[in-house]
Amino acid sequence: MKIWVTLHKIIIMDKHIIISKGTELLRIPAECLMFVSSDGNYSNVTTIDGRTKLISLQLGQVEDMLQEQLSDADSNFIRLGRSLIININYIYFIDTSKQELILSNCKGSYHILSASREVLIKLKAYMETTTRRGDER
């Protein structure tokens, strides 16, 4: 069991992400986190069941937390541009010309996201490379 506390009381326990700030606590199994999007000084956390929760952390703080708390072997999260962190396990479709990324858990949760063409080209190349090598990442 890993336990780690940061300035914002963010803890990973058995691959659960716990974000505790002030009077609120958010607990999510790491594999259920689909993506995080920026909303000014806040972030929207979206899970595979389609629920979204606004948290009072900037996207960079969430990114730092994920990097600190999840080992490379446990982390499937990557930052896309200035506004998104995604779980690569849920990439369903990438269209670089339409600047569109679709994430899906194949059980009804389906999210169409926008990202820059440049970022999506890099993501597509990354996914093709890791798939050819037979890696999960």
C-alpha cells in the first residue's frame, strides 16, 4: 500500500486517488479516472461512469500529483496541451484533421474532446509506436 501526502493532502492508497482539500474529499480508483480538463484555476475530473466533479486545483497541480503518486508502471495518464490530462486506456478515436479525440470505456461512457492538431499528431504517433512494440503504453 502506498501512502503519500502533499501540500493538498493528496494520497494514493491501493491505486485510489484521494484528493482532500478543506472540507471536501474526492476518492477515485485510478483506473476509473478517464480525463481531467482545465477550467481556469479549477479542474473538472471525469470518471468512466460519466460523472464530473469540479475540484479547486489547477491542471498542473493535478498533473504533478499523478506523477508523484503513481509509479510509471501504474500511470496511464498523459498531458495533452494546456487543458487536458487523459487516461490513454480509454482512447477510442483520434482525428487530427478535425482536432478531435474520443474517449470511451465501451460501456456507454463516450466523450468527444478537442485538442490541437499538433498534439493529436504526436498522440497518434505515440499510440502507433507503443502498439507496434506490443507495450501497453
